[in-house]
Amino acid sequence: MVKAAVLGASGGIGQPLSLLLAISPLVDQLSLYDVVNTPGVGADLSHINSKATVTAYLPEDGKGLEKALTGCDIVVIPAGIPRKPGMTRDDLFKINAGIVRDLVTGVAKFCPKAFVLVISNPVNSTVPIAAEVLKSHNVFDATRLFGVTSLDVVRASTFVSEVVGGSPTDYKVPVVGGHSGETIVPLLSQITPSVEIPSDKLDALVNRIQFGGDEVVKAKDGTGSATLSMAYAGFKFAESLLRALGGETGIVEPTYVYLPGVKGGEEVQKAVGGLEFFAVPVELGPTGAVQATNPLPQANEYEQGLLEAAKKGLSVNIVKGVEFISKL
Ligand code: NAD
Ligand code: LMR
């Protein structure tokens, strides 16, 4: 029996993500939590003739989060405000840091063994916040905490195919680092199957992968950021994890993890100047993250330059997240 929870289930990401989880044969119980509108979203989804039973909670009597989380195996967190044009993801920290802190405190109390997938931005900082909260409750297990960076990978394969032809599903593009602007590092020299990116298109392609989120924010013109592509990408990650938990082997997904706590992570950490959090391809298994692989030694000179810029940004974002909890 697999019980999944979506925290922020009534939002732009939360609703389509909940739909995808509700119709997944890998989910038996789906628990929805938000500060608004969950009864309606829950009633709607509960009419779908899929395997999952759907329950919905509001904070109301102070027990909503407890009820939503108790018994959960996997918790996906897209709660928090999205960007408007002109904002960076870091501008969301002020509000979203506290939201993620409080929701992960609920995880620590009511389902401390659950796998936690953080979508709320700024991911570079909210995942360190989640780790610190779990540590402070003595329940932190790095193999169970994931920053969801799959949208960068989804975008990368789409944008690469637009440059070199073929179908987006043809290409696997390793995207490492973090999830904002220059901290997003596509390793285009390591695309499988190998493709040649014309040199006059390289900078623009890298820039588009790094700043793809801005395209959507601009197009939505003040009404939010990516929701549908994010729900798809978040679901794909959750589905990979659920398949791995079910015993399927060889499933690798790039994700932002606490390197010292994941096998193979120390090697990556050395390669990135000691950063504790970094997105790399991670093999998933029945206990969560079983092995981080280090694609960085193969990075070419151009990509090494991208990595240097990413490391600078990430170190600031990580410290900001850690200090938000440790200085309380
Ligand atoms: P949204 O405003 O449409 O939805 C957010 C939901 O969170 C709302 O329903 C809101 O009521 C709920 N919420 C707020 N505070 C809460 C709390 N304390 N507990 C439970 N729920 C709470 O926003 P969205 O477009 O769904 O985006 C959500 C977040 O995901 C944003 O921070 C956005 O930047 C981020 N995001 C991340 C990625 C990624 O790649 N990781 C991609 C897209 C968006
Ligand atoms: C994205 O990459 O689309 C998200 O992080 C949302 C945003 O703010 O761009």
C-alpha cells in the first residue's frame, strides 16, 4: 500500500500533479493538503475511477496536516508562492522558506520515514531548509530528501531537439547544479545519444535551458510560473521513485540532494568545491537514493566555466537556507 501526499494541492502545480498521482496505478491512497480549496479538489478527484482513494484536508482545527501526513510514504511539496515577471526565485524565499519549514516540521512529526520531494522555490535554499528541519528532529536521512529539478531536464531535451532535430524523447541531457539561472548547468557534451550542437547555437541553447522558467513567467504575464510542465516533471520523478521503491532497478534521475549523506556523494562534493547540496544523476532504489554518480570529470572546458558560476550562486543559496533554521 502506497500513501502519497501533496502539500499545496490546490495550487497551479498541486492540482494537475494530484491528478497524475490519483490516476497512477502505483498510488493506493492520495492525501491532499492546502490552506484553501482542498475539499473541492478532493471531491473532484475522488470521482475518478482509478485505484487511489483520495482524502483532502485543510489546517482548520490544527489537525489537518497531521491527518494528511500520518502513514505517508511519499510527500510532494509544491506549496508556496510563484514568481511574477521581474522576480528571481530567491525573491520567493521570504515567504516560501517559512512555508517549507512548517510543512517539513509536519513530516518530521507525523511521517518521519517518508520520502520528501521539494518543489517549492527557491529549491536551492528550500531543500537545505528541509534538511535542517529534519536534522533538528533527529530524523534526517539524506537518501529520502530530494529537490525536484526534473523540469530542467525535461526542458533541456525539448530545447535540444529544437536545435538538432529529432524528437525530445530521443535525448537524455544531464543537467546538474541547482535550480535557478546560472546554477542550472546542462552538460550538453554528455547528451545521449551524442549530438553535435552547432557552436553558433551553443550559448543561446544553454541560456534557454538556464532561464526557461522566465519564458513561462513572462508569457503568463503576472499570473504565475510553470505549472503544467512542472506537474508533469514532478510526477515523472515521483513515478520513478515509486517504481524504484517497488524493486525496479537501474532507475536514474537527476535530483538535488545532500551529498554527504548519499553513497558516491562525497566524490561529487570534492568536485564542486565542498558544496553540500548539488543536483546530479542519482540511482533510486528500494530505500531511496542509493548512489549519486559524478558526471563532472567529463565536463568540457566550456562546461567547467558554467560550473564555476553555478558553484558561486549555490554556496550563497545553501548558506541562506541553512541559516534560516540554524539561526532561529
Ligand atoms: P500556486 O500559487 O498556484 O499554488 C501554491 C499553493 O500553495 C496554493 O494553493 C496555496 O494555497 C498553497 N499554500 C500556501 N501556503 C501553504 C501552506 N502553508 N500549506 C499548504 N499549502 C500552502 O503556485 P504554483 O504555481 O503551484 O507554484 C508553487 C511553487 O512551486 C512556487 O514556489 C514555484 O516557484 C515552485 N515551482 C517550482 C518548480 C521546480 O522546478 N522546482 C517549477 C515550477 C514552480
Ligand atoms: C521553473 O523553472 O519554471 C520554476 O522554477 C518556476 C519559476 O519561477 O521559473
